[in-house]
Amino acid sequence: MTNLTNTGKELLESPALKSAVHKATFRLMPMLVILYVVAFLDRTNVGFAEAALEADKGISAGAYALGAGIFFIGYAIFEIPSNLMLKKVGAKIWLARIAITWGIVSACFAFVQGEQSFIALRFLLGVTEAGLFPGIIMYLAEWFPNKHRVKMFAIFYLAQPFSQLIGSPMSGGLINIGDKIPGVHGWQVMFFIEGLLAVIAGIAAFFLLINGPAKAKFLSQEEKEALTAAMAQEDTLRKESGPSGVWAAMSSGKVWYFTVIYFCLQIAVYGVTFYLPQQVAQLTGQKVGFTVGLLAAVPWFFGIFACYFIGKYASTVIRRRVLGTWLFVSTGLCIFGSAWAGANGLPVLGIIFITLAVCSFLSIGPIAWSYPTAFLTGTAAAAGIGLINSLGNLGGFVAPILRTSINETFSSASGAMGIYALGVLPFLAALMMWGTRRFKNKADELLDD
């Protein structure tokens, strides 16, 4: 094993491999980022329509919370089947299909008539989008060695802040423009146009994505051989460390361990994201629109830099563990801080805390995904990554319902109590992230600790 590991380290430093990784980054990552930009936008733009849906269609706060969260039920049910289908037909076709169908569903939100149609469409949006995120995670794990993978995950995760940086003012602007068009509401224009963007992105993905390094015409023969050899070497090591097959992956204690970590992370992500426009509006005393959209984009602007540079720095196992632990602690503290600032009428401080929370939880994602992709491969990866993402994403279902329930239980006019409740679980995740020092993966031996 020592000789094999040494050979792997030599291969990772070869000029041909570095050149192949460089080319693959510039060839593939823009399309993957665009796909997730429109996915995250269509997943979260409902936050800009909350008040309007209540006023125009009578959708209550409870129905909104259920609708916002039920997306993740449909997502969870179809996640693993979608991942297995991607493994069968290839990323090129399946990721394109996902984007096109969810774009159509997202555009249909323009025709919501009441609570039932709103909740049904949110569920259907989750069904059609299921498999996109874990499919891309698997796709990156097939293209980029472990040493480079966190950086690639970090670039991919830039889609979230880009989505909100661009999408927040765009969503607010489309609402303002749509309100001036006779016979329609601004939120209808927002949903229709942003859904159409996903359809266009799906069509582009079909022509731009490539199913594996062996079929990459943009690589020279030497680069193709180096990248293929590196991924084959790592695949061998992953098979020694992880489960083999679908059922073994789904019953793996390590897979469930990271499912809990990811659940805690998603509680924080969507607890902030779904209510960010409303929270900014409450902090500043502004109506949700273009101005609030610009202010809501500020945390995501800084999140771009935090996610990229922290992901680039997290190139070793020790760095990933330490950074992941402290970023979870920071997420919890900053969520608490944003609630406290809002309750005490300190808007500037509140936005600063929200910004730091966004920077923290955005930077955790790439680090968290480096762990399961270091020991899962083949159908085990399809099932294990699908399980982690589907059940972990149920945090997005729990977050709005938990927040609303806590606020109603404690009659919290400022909404602070609900936010405090969401800030607890990141501390549990911090303890679990630190506990990953007990896990040893063969693929990690190729990293220089």
C-alpha cells in the first residue's frame, strides 16, 4: 500500500495531470455553476413572493412554510432513484433533463391560484429537481482527484452566492417591473422568466457536458491517460475504504454520520435563505423590492470570496476538519447574533451577522462533501451521496416549519425566537465534524497532512 500511495502522489504531481485538471476546470465548471445558479434561484425565489402570495392569493404564513419546506420531501423521495438513473444514462442527458423539467415547473408558479396549487407545485419542483446536486457531486468526483476536489466543490458552491447576488436584485427588479404590467402581478413575471432560464440552461448542458475523461476531446492523449489513471487509482483506494453496492452504502454508519452533519448544515442554510428578504426588509423598514434585493445580495457577495479561498486552502484532511469545525461554530453564533440584532433594532449589525453566517455555511459545503466522496464509488456513491443529500436536505423542510412554530409558540413579534432555534444545530454539527478525526480513508493517504 505504501508503494501504491507513493505512486499516486507522484501521479498527482505530474504536469500532464495538472494540465488536464486545469483544462477540465475551465471546460466544465462554468456550465455546472450555471446549472446550480438557476436551480438555487428557482428553489429560493419564493422568498420574494411570500408577502405578495398572501395578499394576492390568500396563502397563509403556515401554508407558505409548508410549501417552502415540502419541496424537500419530493426531493428526498426521488433523489436516490435519480442518482441511479444518472449513473445508468450518463450525466450529459440526465442533468439536462432535470434542468428542463424543473424549469417548466418553476415557470408554472406564475399560475398559482391558492394554497393547494402552491403546495403541489413546490412538491413537484422538488421531484423534478431531485438528483441535480448529488449528480453534480458524483460527476465532479469522477473528473477531479481528491487533492483538487474541495477546490472544485468550492467553485461549484459559488453558484449559491452568485445566484443570490444576481438573483436577489433580479427577482426584486422583475417584481417591480411586473407590477407595472396591466393584468399581471410582479411575482408572476418573476417566476415565469426565472423558470425559463432553467430550461435554457438545461438545453445548453446537453451540448456542453461530457460523460467522463475518456470521452474528452479537449484533452490531449497524454492528459487523458494521466487523468484516467489518477481517477482509477483513487477509485481502487475508495473501494478499500468504503461500502460496495447500493444497500451497503445505505446501511453504512459513516454515510449516516455525514447525513446528520449535512442535515444540520441545511437547517442553517435554508433557515436563513428562505427568510432573508423578509428579514432584511424587517431590519431596514423597507418593502420587499429592488432595494431590499440589493441589500439581500450583500451577504452573498462576501460569501463568494469566503467560499472560494477557504475551499482552496482546505487541501489537506487536517485543514478540512479544523476549518469545518470552526465554520459550524461561526454559523451558529452568527445566526444567534442576527436574531439578537433584529430584536434590538440594530439593522447594520444584523446584516453584518447575516453576512458572516452566509460566509460560514457556504464555506462548509465543499469541505463536508470531500469526506463521503473520499470513500464512496460506483453505485455505492450514487446511493450514499443521494442518501446524504436527500435526507440532509430535509433540513430545508424542517427549518421554515420549526422557525414558524417557535415564533407562534413564544409569540415572538420580531421572529427572534425562531431564528435562535435554527442556530442550535450547527453546534452539534461542529462536534461531529471534529469527530471525523476517527475516520481513515485510503484516498486521504494521497493528501499531504
